[in-house]
Amino acid sequence: MEDPALTLMLLLLAAAFLAGFIDSIAGGGGLIALPALLLAGFSPVEALGTNKLQGLFGSASATVAYARKGHVDLKAQLPSALLSAAGAALGAGLATLIPGDLFRAFLPFLLVAIALYFAFKPNMDDIDRARRLSPFLFGLLVVPLVGFYDGVFGPGTGSFFMLAFVTLAGYGLLKATAHTKLLNFASNLGAFAIFASVGVIAWKVGLMMGVAQFAGAQAGSRLAMKNGARIIKPLLVITCTALAIKLISDPANPVRLWLGL
């Protein structure tokens, strides 16, 4: 006779592996892991906290893989990583005070805009371009802001980091992906620390999913490094579009309520 608990755990592990694979290339792993945790019966706050725990494994796995191949200098990026973590910790700490409906209402449109940008902008490849912000200003102004968003809400953080690195820092897609994973790991860590301090993490499930996400991120990062912009660009567009559809189809999304859907 089939064990429902075992079946559920296997489904969560499969979701975590796929989330790690997708997230290591284009971001958006939360689109897979977070709904899976909610469908498994976890409360929203438990799902958020547990998702941050298992997400640490995937973002750390991808970061190490990219760093080993020289796509990101961990030492040089440490200040930005600390600012990302601090922003996320602040966001998680203030999550209950921020009107989440505001994020849910506008995020789908922002994600569609990002998808269109990456889909139709010419010369979107792995070659670095002219930067619009100095590394100092980028780290000081952009990084903690995106980190804060990750702590207070989360979905699409990788896409926002990617957009910032490409448009403001002038990075090619592969370099942007590598740096996104480092800063996303830092923001996951900052938010995780806050969620752990208030005891809303399902440790056993989170750790088991973390192992699966680690493996998925290894596979995804290797594929990204092998194919570069050829795989990163289309997957980023698909991920942003899918996340936007997922958010707008949520019955609790304010946009649906405003439109009477």
C-alpha cells in the first residue's frame, strides 16, 4: 500500500530539484518550491521560512559552481553580499508591516516587462557592456534594495538582480547569472536568519529539500556555463512569464479583485 507521507516527500524533493535547476540559470525557483510547500499543507509563514532554508542550498551550490570556474570573485563581492543579506533581514523583519497586496498587484506587470526586455533587446549575450553605475554605487543603492524585496516578499528576486546587473552594471548574461546567485544566497541567508529566530521553519523537510535543490543547482549551473546566453536568455524569459501568470492567477491577487475576476 502506498504511503501518502512518502509520496508527498518525494514530490517535495522533485520540486526542490527542479527549483534548484531553474533557479541556478534564470532565477524563479521559488515559483516551484513555495507552491509545493503550500500544497503540502504548510502555513504561508512556514512555507516562506522553509523555502528560505532549502533555497540556501541551491543558491550556495550554484554560487560555488560559478566561482570555481572564475565567473564571480567571492572576495571582491563580499561587501555587496553583506548589503544584500542586511537588506533581506530588514525586509523579513518588517514583512508584517508592509502591504503585501501592493507587491502582489504590481509584480506580474514588472515581470512581464523584464521578460519583454530580455526577449527583444538586441545584443543580449555574454559580452560585458558599458556600466551605468559604478560598482560602489551599484552595491550601495541597488543591492540592498533588491535584498529588502527578497526578505519582505521574494518571488522574482533573481530576475530583478539579473536585470540590474545587465542594465546598470553592464554584465553579460553568464556573468550576471553568476553574480545573481551570490547575492541571492546572501539575501536568502539574511531572511532565513530572521525566520529561524521566530521559529517558523520545518527543519526536517527544509534540509531534505535542500539536498535535492543543491543537486539541481549543480546540474543547472553546469548547463548554463556550457551554453551561456543561448540557454539563460530563453529560460529567463519563460521563467518571468510563468511567474507573472502564476501570480496573476492567484485568487487572492488584488488585481483580480479590482477587475472583478
